[in-house]
Amino acid sequence: MDTFIYILAALIVGAAGGYTFFRYILRKKYNRMIDEANKEADVIKEKKLLEVKEKFLNKKAELEKEVGQRNQRILQAENKLKQREISLNQRQDDLTRRKSELDSAQNRLQNREQMLNNRQQELDKMEMQEREKLEELSGLSAEEAKKRLIDSLKDEARSDAQSYINEIMDDAKLTANKEAKRIVIQSIQRVATETAIENSVTVFHIDNDEVKGRIIGREGRNIRALEAATGVEIVVDDTPEAIVISAFDPVRREICRLALHQLITDGRIHPARIEEVVAKVKKQVEEEVIETGKRTAIDLGIHGLHPELVRIVGKMKYRSSYGQNLLQHARETANLCSVMAAELGLNPKKAKRAGLLHDIGKVPDEESELPHALYGAKLAEKFKEKPEICNAIGAHHDELEMTTLLAPIVQVCDAISGARPGARREIVEAYIKRLNDLERIAMSYPGVTKTYAIQAGRELRVIVGADKVDDKQIESLSNDIARQIQDEMTYPGQVKITVIRETRSVSYAK
């Protein structure tokens, strides 16, 4: 029992000693940690203090720098203000000095003005005395003397003016013809001309003579269909690699040439295909007419033409006047008008416009009883051209009274273009007129649908509608046409009238 007590007591004492020792160690460790924390806190505190001091010093330096800059700016502003103040003081001194100078100059002017007024009064007084003396000596008042003096001056000026006018008129009479010739010659020299030769045949070249047989067709049906559709005469002879297209109308020849080209290129040549190609080519030629008119207007620098006038100008390409191509003649006249108007100090653009349009009456869409100049003026007025342009067109053959200076210029330039050597041939114009008259006479009969003058006017083919003319009337129709041609026309040799009546039946396989 005692042993157990001793052991228990020893355990208690040991436990108490261990607790005390453990507490001692913990307190020692706690104190050490507190000391380390305090040391670390002191280090951090010193570090933060250093950072704060550094920031403070940086801010202080920045503030000092900014304050220095502001002080510098303030000093600069003060210097500027001082300089401005000095300049203002100088200006004020200058103004004061100038004011004093002006005051003194004004005083001098007032003194001079007073002196001049005094002298003027003295002069007026002396003039009055002299006038009274002159009136006493001459027995005339001042108004009467003035009137006589003015009358004498008028008579003298009138006689001088009359002599001057006479001198100018004499000089103008001596130099007018010379100056006019100079202007005309200079205009002709400045405009390049081309000799236009109008033919009545077109040569169509082919690759080989085998194509001729295909163009003629079985029993000549292809060539007959082509001649009937285009109104030309096609001559297929022994000429190697060539076919001759003959017609007085250049449009028909061009349509036939283009149609032949397309048919040979395509390879299908038969009557139905020929009619189809000819109809298509006619549309192409119409488009080419419009394109030619537009290109002509652009080349000449003429703007604002009515589309219908552009088309009429394009049609001139396929017309001739006395053997001279009408479009070339119109272009040449326009350029001559422009040059001559510039020489005379007029508007060259208006003159060029009038020169281009002066012969539009020669290519009408419908026949007119009016002369081509009056009809052209009517067309120009219809399509809103200016009155001076219309007058120049209508008066270029003296069929209207000339109201502007453009009219004589167009008349002269038209004569220059047509009178130059090789420009025109009267025979061709008469030949074309005769062929047109032949076709016109035949078309005047009822039932006639198409007429073509071929064989250089030696044959007239008349196509009639099968539903309007029967077989019995064909013979009387040809006799009537032949009789009217004999009565109304003059022509060499004889004219063969061939009346053709055909019936067509068309159906479609679907």
C-alpha cells in the first residue's frame, strides 16, 4: 500500500514537474515568437517609412518642378505683358504725334481753302466785269454768244464726222472684197477635203466560184428571191471570185452585201432563209444609221441633237447629192462654217450645227412637195432647234429671208463644199432622180406593194399583191405604167416593165 502511495505520489510529482516544464517551454517559445514578430514588425515599419519618405520626396520634387514651371510661365507672361505695354505705349505716342500732325495739316488746309475761296470770289468778280465789257463791245448777251459758239462747234463736228465716215467707207470698199476672199481662202485651206465618188455598183468578193452556184440556186430561185427581197440586180458572170451588186440606192446595195455575207457564212441558202436574213440585216442597217449619226455628232462636238435628227444625219451616209456623198458634204460644210464663223467673231458651235443640218431635207422619211431647204427648216423647227439654226437651214438657197448672220455663212460654205473640183457629178444625180421617178410612178397604182428599178433603169419590176390584182389586170397595169412613163419622163433607150404577181402559202410544222 505504501508502495502504491509512493508510486502515485511520484507520478503526481512527475506530472506536475512535466506540466511546469512544458509550460516553461511554451512560454519561452511564445516569447521568442513575440520577439520575432516585433522585430519583423519593426523591419516592415521601417520599410514602409522609407517608402513613404521616398514617395514624399518624389511628390515634393514633382511639386517643386511644377511650381518652377508655373513660375517660369508666369515670368514669360509678365515679360510678354511688359513688351505689349511698351508697344502700346509706342503706338499711343505715334497716334498722339500723328494726331498733332493731322491737326496741323487740317489747319493748313483750312487756311488754303480760305485763300482759294477769296481768290475764286476775286476771279468771279473779274469774270463778271470782263463779260459785261464783252457784252458791251459785241452787243450780244452771254447766252446768245454761247448758243452761237455751240452751233459753230456742231457744224464743224458734223463736217469732220462726215469726212471721217466717207474715208471709212472708201477704205471698206477697197478692202472688203480682199478681206472676204482672205477669209474664204483661209477657211478652205484649214478644212481638209475628201473627193467622194458615188458608185452604183458594189463588188462582193467570194472565196471560190463554187459559191456562185449556191447563190444562184436551183433554176435561179435563190438569186431571184434575193433580188426581190432587196431590190437590187445581182450580176453573176465569169469574173473570178466576185459578184456584182447593182442598184442606184446605196442602202439596198449595203443590205444585199451584208445579207450575202451572212448567208455564205451560215451556209444555208434558200428563199425562206434569204427573206429571214434580209429582214434581220435591214434592222442592223437601221441601227448602223443611228450609230453613224451619233458618231458624227460626237466627232464634230455637237451636243443635244434630237434623236430623230441624229437618225436623219446617219441616213445621209447612204445618200448622194450630184454624186457627192451627202454625209461627207454635211461634215465638210459644218467644219467650214465653224472656221468661217470664228474668223468673223461669231459663235462657231452654232455655225457648225447649222452646217451639219442644212441638207436634212434631202433625206425625208416621207415625200414632200416643199424644196429640201424649206422642208429641212420645218424638220429642225419640229425637233426644237433654235430659230437662227432653222433660218440658216431654210435660207441657204435663198428660199427664205436671211434674218441672222449664220444664214449667209451656211450658204457660202455649202457652195464651197459643192463647188470644189471633183465634188459633184450632175449625171449621177439625174440618173438617181430618174430611177426614183420610175419607182414613184409604179407605186402610185393601186395594188402595187413593191417597185424596183434595175438594169440601170432599163427594167422596172413591179410586185403586186395577189389578193388585190388578178392575172387579167396584170397586163393592163404594165401597159398603164409604160404609157405614163412615156408621157412624163425623158430617158435613153427603152424601159421594160415587169409585173410580178405571186401567191404564198405559209404553214408551220410544230
